[in-house]
Amino acid sequence: MPLAGDGSSVAHVVRALTREHALVGGRSTVITSDNREATFPDAQVVPVDYTRHCPRTWFTPAEYRRDWALGALLRERPHAARLFEPAAEALAQVAPDWVLLHEGHYAVTALPLFRHALPTSTRIALHVHNSISASVLRPELSHLLRHADAVIGVSAFMAEGVRRRARVDEAKVTWVHNGADTTRFHPAEPGGEHAPDGRLRLLYVGQVAPHKGVDLLLQALAAMGRHADRFQTRIVGSSELRDTGGTNDFEEHLRDLAGRVAGPVTFEPYQPQDRVADLYRWADVVAVPSRAEPFGMVPLEAMASGAFVLANDAGALPEVLGPVGRLVPPTVAGWVDALTRLTRRDVEAGRDVAVRRAREFTWAASHDALLRVLAAR
């Protein structure tokens, strides 16, 4: 993603996969923006100027409309696709065996550009981390995916979404789960104390945005009345994947909701990855109320840390949790019921099984599966 910084899930995935690739003697090149602080210590990093075709960090409504109209006619989108031209030019000099184009929302529109710029020996995989923009209609998406040699979702849920939306060779579309760094994310040492007041420690960590459902969690806590005093709640994150130094209207709305909760609720800004592990170890319960989760790094890392996970029964979250934790109907009533029924006995009984489940998702396994997928193409 051209505008992804260190805090994005895409950057975490790329760092982990390039590290595993280096451990087995492979070489990776990462094309990144020269105005973003993204670090990839196990890869050759080639910074490019993404502002050549977009001097801002967004497109204007007129630019979006032009892109959508031309895309519907199966023509190149002059803004979204051209954004990736500097990356394609840089990769043409490298001539790699494979290019993994990481889909955030519009990368798919650049597939023909990459195919034209790269040597015929270079193969291209679209690595789908987020849902492809709804503005890419079925005829355009089918046309674009012909230029990819593989389409790899981060979950079966994401792969199936591509199959539903496009006419595409079924054998071209597959999925490879992300992993968790279990050397970083692990339970606290035995003997750790509970909260001194006996409350369950409830944590939300991640981007604070409407699609992540933080409002759903706080609405449920407010609706619980005095029963919410069983929880000490921390909301950790910002509207962007960095400390923005302020709050937007949605974040202010969340603070208003928190004022109606009987138990204590605190807000903290975005924390870098190296500090998140301590948050998970603090928590008894990690809430994942996301309305549309492509994979679920937070619940996976929380399970690896021994926390009990409550997650919306939506997106790829059932895939990640499996029989662990508890899936919650994605409604206020569903969250009220789940929080009300949760006990400390549930938390303690679920700790070991959560850790075992998380250990099934290693980055080494993700890397091996990715290489198998590429080798089969």
C-alpha cells in the first residue's frame, strides 16, 4: 500500500514474511513510500515517490468519479492505478521472480500496469488484506484479475469474497492465514495478580473507527447499567494508525458513550507494536467488535497472550477463533448478553486453550504455505 505506515497490518505482515524468507535464505525487496516511516529490516527497501501522480494523501471526489467511470468502461483508472507506477518502474529494474501486490482497496486497479511494466518472467500475486473497493464492479474486477497469476486472501473469507465478486479461475484464488509472533505475544508469568478491585480487565486495542465497532462495545456496556462495574475498560487506539494528537467527531462520540458506563473507561492513543504485547498481558478479556474483519490480528495476538477473546460473529473472526473464546452476535443485545454471562472462571479456564490455538498460526507456517502456493502456479 503506497500510504501505509509502520502501524498498518500490511506492514506487519510484510515484515514478518520477509523475516521468515530471510531465515531460509530468500531475498526480498520492499517498495515503499519515501514519505512514510515504514521499516523492513530483513528486506532490501526501495523508496519511491508516490506523490508523482497524487500530491496529496487522498483523491478528490472528481478524481474518484473519473476513476469509477473509466473503470466501468474497462479502461485504466488514471488516479488509483497510476499511483503505483513508480513501484512498477522500480520493480522492473529488480526483475523479481514474484511480485506480491498488497491490496488495501485500490491496488487491484494497477494489475495491468504492473503486468505491462514487468518482465514476462515475473509473476504477480494479488495479496488481499482488505475488501476490494465496491466501486470495482464485476466486469472490471474480472478483467483486472486476468493480469494476476494468483489471488491470495488472508483468510478463506476473503478468498470467497473475491470468488463471489468476479468471474475468475477458481484455481487462481486461494488463501494463506497470517501468523502471530509468539516470542513477543505470550502469557504473563504465572502468579500475575488480578485487578486489585476484583474487576475483569477489558481491553479494546486497534484503530478507533466506525467499522471496528468500538461504539457497539461501549453501547453494550452503557446498556448493562450497574453490571458494567464488573469491568475496568481500556480503549487503546486512534482514528489513524498513529498518535494523531487529538480526537475527531467519532472519538468524541465514544467519550460521550463512555460517560454513561457504570464502570471505569479510559482512552489511550495509538501504541506501537512493541508496546501492544504488554497491553494484551494486562487484559483478562479482549473485545473485537469489528463489523467486517478480513483476518483478525488482534484476536490472534490476544489469544497468544492468554487473554479471553470476545469477537463479533462476522467476517473472518470465526476462522481465527475456532472453538476458542466466544463469538458474539453483532448487536448491542448480543454484546450485553456476552459481557453479562462472562465470568472469571471462563477467563481462567480459557487461557491455555487460547494459547494452544494461537500457536497453530505461526509466521513460519504462513511463509511455508505462501511459498507452496506460489510454487504451484
